[in-house]
Amino acid sequence: MQRFRYPNFPWVDKTPTSPAALEHKITDLLFNSTTCRCKVDMCNTETGEYRIVLQGTLDWEEPTQKKQ
């Protein structure tokens, strides 16, 4: 899994994107966060449209490299 970094945010905001590519970036974001929350902001049962809000704190620490 790759580290999610601040420059990745504009990529997440770009549309259109495939669900698989978006899933990969969102997964990286969640696994690299120290805290995260999710809220269903809106769900339209007639059109299938939905809005989900993610909120969290990224872990900015770089992973420690193994000493050889």
C-alpha cells in the first residue's frame, strides 16, 4: 500500500474516475490516517445519487527505514 500524501488530494477531487481507482486512493487515505469518520450527507432513493463526507487526520510521519 502506498502512502497517501497531501499532493494526492487534487487527484481524489478530479472527475470522472473509475470506482476501482477511487477505491484505491480512498483506501490509501483511510489507512494512512490516525483518525477518520464518515457521514452520509445525502441519499436520493429516486435517482441513486449519494454524498458521503470523510473527515480525518493524516499521519504525516514518514515510515522509519530499517537499518542494515
